[in-house]
Amino acid sequence: MRKRYIHSIPLKHRVRNHFSHKIPSSLLHNSSKHNEASDINFQYDNSDNKDENNYGNNDENYERSDDENYEDDDNENYESNNDDDDENYESNNDEGDDENYESNNDEGDDENYDDDDDENYEDNDESYDNECIVDEALNQNELPNNNGNFWPYFESITAALLFCWVHKHNISTSAYDELVDILQHPQFCINDIVTNIRRFRKWRQRLPLISIRSRYVKISTKKTPSTTCTIKPTYYLSVSDIIWYVLNNHSLFNKMYFGPALEVKEKSEFWHGDLWGESPQFGQETIVIKQVLYQIGDYVYYNEVTGKKFGRILAIILENNIEKLKIQRVLTFDELPESFHTTIRQQQSRDGALWLLDRDEYNAIILLEPQAIIQKITVGQNNNSANKYIIEILYKHNNHWKFRSALLDYKHPSEYAAIPNHNNSLPVYKFFLDLYYDDFGTYRNVYHSLGGVYLQFGNMTFNDRKQLKNHFVLGFVPFGGDFDDFIKPFIKEICQLEKGKVFEINGVRCLIIASLGQVTADLPQGNDLACIKRHGAIKGCRSCQATKEKLTSADLNIPLIARYHHITDELYNRMETIITATDQQKFATEYGLRNKKSILDLLKRERHLQTPQDVYHLTAGKIQRLLHITVNLLSNDGKKAFVTAWKSFEYPQQWQKLPNPVWHHESFMMSDCLRLSTVMPFIINRFLCSNYIKNNSLTTIQNRCNITRADFATKMIVTCWKVVAETMVLVFKKSYNTDDYILLQKCLKKEMEILSQVFEDFVNLPNLHASFHLLKNAKTYATLLNSAVGVKEIVHKIFKGIVPHTNRKNIELDLLKRYTTLFAIRHLIDGGIDPRLSRSSNAFTDLSGNFARIMSDWFIVEECLKDDNGETEVYTNVDYITKLSLKKRIPRQSQWFANISIDINSSLFRSELMQAYIDMEFPAALIHKMVFFYEIATYICENDQGYFVKQQLHVGDVVTIQEEIYSESYAIVEAIFSHQGNNEKLYAFVIVNWFEETSQTKLDCPIYRLGWKRWRHIFLISVIDLVNKVHFVHDCIGDMCKDSHDTKNNNYIKNKFYFTAI
């Protein structure tokens, strides 16, 4: 595994930029043995094709990287590498207003993705009428010369038939490459081909398929056609079957975590969050201290430096592999703030009263060694139930200490999710289940939706969970069906699994406990699953009882008005005693409750805490509204300036083209909105001035912000985008430490305040109100990404793509059949056990090595490991980079070479290339002189977590390089070239230009100067640490960059707002 951090990089693998030592002159000047080669300057592509033979067979590999292959292959690479591919979110807009609550979010019209809609601002150019031919047949003298029957079109009937078949069925490049792999395999036999595809498809039942079950459910006639039956079969998979297959799949099971919660500095996984450690369903529930058994949730008396204290055991955790107790402080009367030393509380203290310190307060949670525990104590909720009791919680609101009832708090999971004792010696494995439910449209032009119900295991790492193949399908709620009816078999199974069920793992009996850890959904359906009315109701927040008139009020006392499971249960019990339906409806409206409980409430869960707010939908809707407001503020000249700045902006190269923000901002996908937040502060800051804002809009902002100067109003708009961008970076951060939680709370508060102050449309916006609850969600599940549904939304794309290939008579069954088939093949490839044979298939396991392209990814995994250009002979000096290929050679006539910061024919070029070989411990004079330049390098790289990811390096990309003296440094790739070493192997190198950090900032982002000449420029491609993980923006000043960037200005801004949402 590659170690990237500077303190762990061996000295010989670090980059030396300063020429502190001299290269021996014998390696740079003439030698008796190689004087002829050394005298000749390095050349590049000296003739069109003749000199390619200098590389022998190696150059045949580069012939495959011509323009035609590049166009097809790289478009696919963008689709596989781009986490936020717009197509992946086609289903996101099916929910319309319910998603964002502020605008009609039409399904993104791909035809509108032309940024040329500002034609009203531009005069017609006569050059537009010039006609040119962009595609034509070859001339007669260009046709190949052969004597076949299909001359001059194809060399054989095989080529002719394959060509016709590819274009008739629009076969993709990857599908054709996989077909070639099959046909060229030495064991392929034409006599084994099954000629009847219907018979071939029936062979799927030979595989270890998960059984598809069926039962009938009621169908609502309200939104279905009049011819629809009132009952319909629904199809689903058993959660017990899925768990069995996971347990008996070594590649999955061996990567899963089962054990107590871990206390780490950087929290990223579910087992770093509060819920895992505090719930007996997932973490460690008991510990023996001095021969006494303690359980989480127990109240204890313990020793501390300042004396003996009271506390409650929240969790038993591991810190550096040492067991520790997470204790919540319980205060005595003397420990209360002096302002609360009243006579009544003093008397309560004499009667045994204690006060719980709210867990969100400073130093309320401490970690203790087990030896610090003195004894267990009994604490009740009143003085009649025990000698000690707690009736109030001490907390802060607006920096003032306050008390609230002890009932106004989330119950400890040990109180509602206790696990029965199992007096056996079987190994125990506890599964954290993440249930996801969302509707998606099956057709583009016909209203017909299915409810996808998916399952994930929180025991997997974040990197494993974000892979689409690790989203397990439970089934599809039929069109017009009810989720509660569909999910009943799942509920029945989980009720049994919560108590424990014996499974066999590789023939070994073990006890499996599976519980619902969280329920994720988009915003409206999340409310349904939490038994709360939609956001348009008077009290439509699933986490608190704030009214819609005060959603963004700074005076909201969230702990006092929060929704708690046990209190909601009491409200439902009261509603059941109400006789008339009208009065029941009034009662439900008053408290924002649905008319009936969710069926999920039959499980052991905290409905409000374990149905977290989804940041993916929240933030995308918020940004889309801010874009809509910003565009409407602009005058016609302002819109023209916006489009000009938009077009000239230097976006990250891996991004796809975004819609025109002026005319098509309503059609922005959620992925577009999230990308937008990373660049909009710079775009707005480049062009916006008071003259570009409508007078009435400018006056409104001035009045709301209580400012007089017009330029201050424009700064407020820029500040809004800047604050939103800062918040987004934290919201989508992959790991949090203690400081990050504090900073997240500050950023969310600041964002709410400034947006509500500047724009009236943000006042009482549900998307903005949810910021009150995001910190709690983050601490519960370690990060906000762990409860986001961005990747889960992409799963819909897979099944939407399958629908056109079905007969559309029974879509739900056809989708499940395809899924179970692919699941079975994946299970065999991973070395999983067939339950009928009690063994795995070595032949299928070997296929993954012999047919890497076919067997790699069944569910369009984020990083595709296929090799686009086949076998190559380009080498690196490290083993964590494989399948390196260079594509799209740059011809020698190109003017591009003039932009390289180093003369490729100079002695400096030769000396730096020689130094790169010395870094590889090849200190011999160079024999070969030819170099070839390319636009793209692709390779497979092993990251810090041991996962293989595909990197695509373009000329012009900004990369991160671990420099020996200055640690992490940034550089722009000016060139990618190949050179043949003395060992006759072809190596890949890069020419970089370094960024030098200055002391200046803009928009609180550091400014760098491009062109630091103190460091080397030529390196092996292996020194690049990260590609496309950082974004630099040109520091445009005034009107100097109106049409193009000022070449004399080498200052660039490091975009600290740049992040990847998925």
C-alpha cells in the first residue's frame, strides 16, 4: 500500500527540487562509449512516422491512442470517473417541488445544455454562414489496398459483420472490448456457443440465485390508471438471504467491522459515531470491572482528579486498542451555576436530586479508565423510585444556562433497544442496517414510478459503501402500492434478527444480530418514515416542532422543542383516545403528525434521531434557490456580464459542461448545484458591480442589510456565495475531528443568518431550517456523508437503464431477476460459497484475473478498472501504479510547445531528465534521444486505503506532489512525454510548473504565483500524489481578463471551496 504522507515517505521516494548536489559531468557530456548519442539534442516526433521505429514494438501501443479512440474512450472515462455525472441524477428531479420546496425542478433537458443562449446579446457574424465539411468518405487514393471480397471496405466477412452489428445495436466501446476479450481467449470454442438465447437465459437458474418471493398488496386507484387492478403481486428479497450471502462472501465479510465503537481523532465511519457506541444493537454492551458487571446506560460513582463524581456510562469504546468508558457528567447541587442555587433545589438535593449536564456542553462527555469506577448506583426519574433521581437537564441557550425537563432528551438506546441474553458460546456478529427508500420514474414520457427499497451495511467502510455494487436491493414498491404494505416481510424478519438468529459462516455456527441503524430517504419521504407531515405543514420538521413562521428564527430553543420518540408515542396514544376523525385530524395538525404511525415503529429505533436529514437534497435545493435569486437580481447588462464570466471561467477539466446559468438555472440537476457552489464565489466576484443589479433589488438589499453604499450590497451577495461555499466544504467533508464539529456549527449558523438577512426568500425556508439539526446528525453517524443519499440516488439510473430492455409487462419482476443474476455472478467471482454445494467455484474466481474487463464491475462502480487501450509497454518505477498508457499524441507542428516553461532542446532539459533517471537509480548516460508528447495519461493507482482507483492526467491539470522540504506542494502539468531508457523500456514523465505560495488572499483563499524556477520541472509520473483534488483559479484584476486571461499576471487563487459531493 502506498504511503502518501510526508513523514512516512522514504527519502528516496520524495522529490528533490533543489540542485544541492551536482550531476557528474560524465553523465551530461561526451563519453567514449556514447559520444554520438550525447552530442545530439533531444528531439520530439522528428518525422511523422519514420522515427517511431526507434522504440521497436513499443510504439504500436501508441498507435491505438489516435483521435478516434480518444473520442470514444475518454468520454466513457469521464462518465465512470465523474462522481457527480449528470445522467446519474436523472431520477433526482422526479420529485419536483417536494425535493427543493421552492421551484419547479423540471427534469433536466439535455438539449438545453448549450451555453450559446446569449445570442440576443451578440451581433450576427458573417462567419457563421461559412459552410465546411466535418465528416466525409475517404478519397480513392486513401482507400486500403487489398484483394478481399469486401474490398475496399473490409478485409474479411468477419470484420464486415462485426462492423454492421456494432452500428446496428449501438455497441459501446467497453462492450466491444469485452467481446474481443472473449473471442481472443485461447480456450474459446465456437462449437460451445449456445445458439438459442431463450434457452441460454434459462441457465441463470443454475447459478446460486437469491430466491425472489412474492405476495399481494393493495393498489391505490388515486394515481393509477382506471384499468389498474386493486391488488397486485409484489416481489422482494429476504434480508436473511442477503445477510447469508454477505457472510459467506470472503471479499465482503473480511472487510466488515464488528466490534465496539472506536475513539479516533478523525471520525469517518459509523463505528466512530455516537449511535454505534451507545446502542447495544451495534457496539459493546457490557464490561466487567472488579468482578462487577456493568452495562451501558448504568449510572456510576467514579474517581476524578477533582474528586468523586456521578456519571452515566454512555458507551464502552476502544481508544488505541484500550477499553475506555464514555461518561456523561451528572451534577450535584454544589456543581450547578450559582444563579441556580435556590432553596427549592437545595431541598431537592437533600432528597437525592441530581442534574444531568447536556451532552453538547463543554466537558460534558469524558473518557475514563475502567479502574476509575467506584460503584454502580441506581438513579430514577423521581424521588419515589430511587434514592437518587434526575428531573432536570442543565444546558445552554444563547450563551445562557437553562434547565429543561429530563423527559426532553433522547433516551439512551439501552432503554429501548436492549438485547436478550444468549447463554451460548457462539461468536456474535452485529449488523448495522441502513434502509433507503425512494421513488423513481421508470419512463421518461409516461408517469409511472416504482419505489426502490435498498439496503446497505454500516459495517462496511465508507469507501466500500459508496460503491454501487454494495447497495443491496430488497425490492420495488409497485406503482400505486403502499410502502408499509410492501415492507411487512422485512419488518417481520428484522424483529426476529433483533433478538438474534443462528447462521452458518463457512460451516461455523454463529449468532447474527441485525438492527435498523438508520432510515434514509429524500426530504418528503423522510418525513413520512418519521411519522411527520410534509414540510408545508404548520409543524413540518421531522426533528423539532418549530412552526413554519419561525423556521429560521435565531431564538429557537431546539432542545426544548425537539421531537423525541417517547413523547411522539405519547401523542399518538392521546390521539387514539380521540373519538371523531375530525378531532383526530385537528390534533395531528397541531403537532405535525401523520394520521398513523409508520410500520417501521415496530422495530427498535429512535424514529426522529435515526431518520436523519439528508444533506444532499437540502444543500442542492438551497443552492438552486440562491442561483435563482442571483440571476433575477441582475439587469440585462448584468446577465450578459454573468454569461461572459461564466464562459471564460477555468472549470476543473474533469467536469462536464454545465447548463447556462441565466436561461437554464431551473433545469440544473442537484449535482450541478453542488458543483456550482465551489466556483460561484469567484465568478460573481469577477464581474458583479452595482451597475449590473436592478435598482429595486439593490435598494431592497440595502434596506435589509441596513447599508447605504451600493458597492456594499454587491459585496453582501458575494459574501453569501462565499459563506455557502465554505459551509458546503464542511458538510461534505469525509471525516470530522473535534474542531470540525465546532466549525460546522459556526458555519451553519453564519449561513442561516446571512442568507435570511440579505434575501427574504430564505426566511423560514425548510432547507435552511434543517441546519439546526445537522450537527446532531453528524455526531450521531460520525459524518454527514454517512447519512447522505447522493450515491444511493445513482442506483436508480441502473434500473432505469434496464427498463427499456424489458417487455414492460412485469417490470418489478424483470428488474429483480436481472439483479439476482448479476448478484449471483458477482458472488461467484468474489469466491462466495454456493449454499447448494457448500463450496466456492475456483473457475469463476480465476475469471476475474483472465477477464478483468468483463468481471470487474457489475453495477457501474465509481472507479472502473478496465484498460482502455489494452496492453502497453509504458513502465513506472513503483508497484502501486499499473496499466499506464499515454494517449492522443501531440504532433510536432503544434504551437503548444511554445507554452512549456523549459526548452526541450536545451541542456537543462537533458540534465533534468537525467536527474529523473537518477531518482530511479539509473545513473548511466542516456542512449536514446527521442521523446514523444501526449495530452493524456491514464493509469491505475492504489490509494492509502488499499483501493485501486483510475487516474486520468491531462495536460493543464493541477496536481499535488509531496516535496521533500516543503511537504505538500502544487504544480500544473505542462507536458506529458515518454522516453526510452537504457533498459529498452519506455517510461512516462511530466513537465510541471510550480506554484509558489504568497502572503496574499482573496475571498479568504490563498494566492499562489505560477512559475517558481527554483525547483526542477521534469519528474517521473509516479511522483504525482493526487490528480484533480485541488482547483486553482486565475486572479483576474479589473478588466485585464475581460476576454482572456492576462498572460503577464501569474497569480492564481487556490479554491478552498473545491470539494467532491459524492
